[in-house]
Amino acid sequence: MICQHYCQLKANEVGLCANQKNIGQELIGITKDKPSALSIDYIENRPFLHFMPGASVLCIGTVGCNMRCPSCQNHQISQHFSNVEPLFLSPIEIVKLALEQDIKIISFGYNEPIVYYPYAKEIGLIAKDKGIKCVMQTSAYMSEEIAHDMPTWLDAVHVDLKSFSPSYYKNELGVELCAIRENLRILAHTSIWLEITSLLIDGINDSDEELKKMAYFIDEELGSHVPWHLSAFLPDNQMLSYSTTSTQSLLNAYEIASAQGLYHLYFGNVPFLNETSCPSCGALLIQRRYEEIFENNLVKGACPHCNRAIAGVWK
């Protein structure tokens, strides 16, 4: 099974993700070979800041999702996609396109990649054989079987941790937080590089209590080295009447996470400088804004001043 909903589908019924269908008592991915989003971007916008800085990425997505986030910025393909016209590209054609453009990374995202996992994995296995790395941005509501399978082909995963309130996940998003926490634990102890984003919404998930719980969980159960992106909410979808996240909320979250002891904290959706500093001596290692890198002082993945290795994939 692919995700934690474990849909019990009757003959010819489609799961709530709009990707999996029961055809002849077999689960078939009906969006396979049909990407609805395709672009070339930078790895920093995926958003990975400790994985091959400055690299170009081929990004793909299909339609549908296994959550119903009211703030979704890609709702045109994740929720309201009835008029979306897909492309037709097989896994081999996707990899061929990356090779033709001399792109070393393929990224699965836009909508939730777990819902088209078999298609993504088929692409990934071909890409791996050609020396291309694969990354994924996900909300991590996958089955534990999928979480354990990811290291067989995936190089990095970025998880959107949307809250630390079980009731918010259950009532607003229709899923269980406990499953996402367990999947994060699994991923954090594999060979896959892990980064996390939390979209902070004023008055929804930015209380000191909730932020302290998230910071503690990341620090104690995933690792102090795991980058945490504190991202500003921009009104969209069903939350157009809500305000953009205040600068004070972002800075407050940063202070709480820093006090917990997390090494690498970043901002998203705001034009702030994002700096990677050495956890040991404090030296500035990388300075960037969005995808633009102003300084990169790493030497073979380590601080040039104290030689501390900095967690990440730096080639």
C-alpha cells in the first residue's frame, strides 16, 4: 500500500488521491506517464539548502493529493485539476530530457509525490543508473512500507511538517500526525538526506508552545543537524482572508529553534538572507537569498576554519 489512508477501493473506484484505481483487483496508477507540471529550477527552490548547492533541477508533478490543505499554493493541480491537460512522458523520456539538458537532479513535487510513487520510483531507478540524483518534497503521509523503500532509489527528501497539533492534522487536513512523526523518524535514520519546512500561519501554528514541541522533536528524535525551514504563509486557496506571516512570528520561531539547539535554521517565502554557519566556530560558510549564492566557503564539505564536517550533500 502507498499511503496511510489505506483506501479500500471497490472495482474501478479511484482513491481520494485521484492517482490510484482498482482495476481487476490490482492498484493501478492512472497518472503514470502523465505529468501535469514540468519545469527546470534550482535546488534551493525545492527547497534544499544542504544538497548540491546551485544545481539545476528537473521538476515534475502529476495531479491530486492525499491531503486537503486549505492553504495549498498548488491547489490548481492538487485539488482543483478537472481541466488540467497532462503531458505524456514515460520514465525513460523524463530521464532522457534531464540528460539532454545536462541536469543532475530530478525533483518530485508540485502535488504530493507519494500518490504517484510507483511512477516516481520507476523514473528514479532509471535516473540512478544514469548518475542522476532524485529528491522529493512530501507531506510524509506515506505507508511505513514506502518510507522504508525510499532509500533504495531516493537521495533526499524534504518534508512539510505543517503543525504539531494532532487535532489540526485530523480536522483540517484529514490525516494523522502520529503517522507523519513515525515516517520522519524512519527517514531520519536512513541514507536519505532530510530537510524540513514548517509553513507558519499567524494564530494557527505559531504559538510558543507548538514551536517548542516541533523544535524539540526535530532536535531530539531526528537530529540537531537537520535543517528546519521556517516559511512565511502567503494567502491562497481557501485562506485568502488570512494575513501573510508577520516578520515577528518568523523571528520568534527562529529564536525558539535556536534556543533548542538546532544547527541550521532558514527562512522561506521572504527575501531574507539565509546563512549556513559552522555549529562549532560560528564561521559564515554559505550566504544566499532564494537561489542566489553570494558566498560558499565550504572546503570539501567542511568548515575551512575549524575543519568541522557540515552535514549535507555538497558535491
